[in-house]
Amino acid sequence: MNTNGITIRLEQESDYRKTEELVRDSFWNVYRPGCSEHFVLHVLRGVPAFVRELDLVMESGGRLIGQNVFVRAEILADGGGTVPVLTMGPICVARDLRGLGLGRLLLDESLRRAAELGFGAVLIEGDIGFYGGSGFVFASELGIRYGGLPEGADASFFLCRELIPGFLSGVSGVYSTPEPYLVTETEVDEFDRGFPPREKLRLPGQLEG
Ligand SMILES: CC(C)(COP(=O)(O)OP(=O)(O)OC[C@H]1O[C@@H](n2cnc3c(N)ncnc32)[C@H](O)[C@@H]1OP(=O)(O)O)[C@@H](O)C(=O)NCCC(=O)NCCS
């Protein structure tokens, strides 16, 4: 896809390092001091659940300016059995190009491709402020609960977008973040040593912990 000189295409192996640098820069000190997302991306590419056809980068004038990835996941249905879904991310846009609609462009193109491939729904942890504009709703509205969250806890971070309308009609159940996302601090620190040193800062607005 090419709009106004912005191209969204599949990531190539030759992009890997540059994409990881972009992800590291985009997430650094945003949700916690430092970040783990560049390592998560590195891990995800190597797992069978990773969807290669949805491993996307966005570029402009030969510069990598955004990326998004998807992983196969499942809902454990209350009635028994599992429902195949996708989860998504990390997704990012270069810091100096935010607020221009590029995140929306990348997200919507990613979702269009996921729907075209026949996937039924995407479940994510994210901010409704960004994702709501692309059709995401609170997963609780569709009867899907976040694994391990105590009854009555705030689940407004847990969002869902049906790709096939009605895909989750009649389904209730529990979703858990796929295991490859759950990296340890030690692994992240070790991986991060392969990048230029950067200061980890505790900043307002970061998640607790
Ligand atoms: C989130 C991110 C990809 C958005 O990219 P962007 O190019 O700045 O987004 P857009 O300009 O397309 O903004 C689209 C809409 O989302 C809103 N928005 C953007 N970032 C937001 C955020 N972090 N929280 C809430 N709303 C946000 C914008 O105000 C805009 O609203 P509008 O459609 O009502 O005008 C980008 O800020 C980023 O890379 N952030 C760091 C990494 C990150 O947090 N990724 C998401 C993890 S869940």
C-alpha cells in the first residue's frame, strides 16, 4: 500500500535490526523506565504463532517510520473449547511523526489485511483513545474476560475488535496474553546490551510497578 509517499509492506529479515531500534526508541521510558518491546518483537518473530503475513512496517523516503505485528491467540470459552483470535503489537510510529494520522493509517491497514486473511477478532491491551477510532470496544462488552484479573477490577485496558462481524456473538470466555509476550527483566537487559546505552527514567504517566 502506498499513500502520499507512505508505504506499508511486509517486514524483511534485512529490516529486523532497524525495526528493533525503532521500537526501542518509540517505547523507551513510555510505560516504564526503559522498555521491553524491542525484545518482545525479537522473540515473537521466532514463535510458530507469529503471523508472518501481518508482520508490517511503514516507511517513507526509505526511512522506517512504523511497525505492527500480530500473534495467534485463543479464548478459553466458558462452554468448553477454544476460539481462535489474534493479538497485536507492539505497534509504534517514530516519535517525531506522531499525531499526524500515521498510527491510524498503519492500524487500519493492518486490520484490513488481518480481515482479508480470514481472522475473526483481535484482542489487545491498549488505550481506547487510540484504538476506539479503529473500531475497538471494551472486550467486556463482548463477554471476554482478561485472564487473572480479579472480579470487579478495572478491565478498560482490555480491548477487542471483531474482524468478522458477529464472530464473538454467543461466545463468553477468558483470554490470556500469549506466553511469548511474558519476557523477564533479565532477558530484556541482556538483549538491550546489544544497543547503544540509554538512560532509564522513572517518568510521570508510566504504568505502576
Ligand atoms: C500509539 C501510536 C502508535 C499512535 O501513533 P500516531 O501516529 O501518533 O497516531 P495518530 O496520529 O494516527 O492518532 C490517531 C488518534 O489516536 C489518538 N492517540 C494517539 N496516540 C494516543 C495515545 N497514546 N493515547 C490515546 N490516544 C492516542 C490521537 O489523538 C488521534 O485521535 P483522533 O483520531 O481522535 O484525532 C504512537 O503514539 C506510538 O508509537 N506510541 C508509543 C508506542 C505505543 O504506545 N504503542 C501502543 C501500545 S498499546
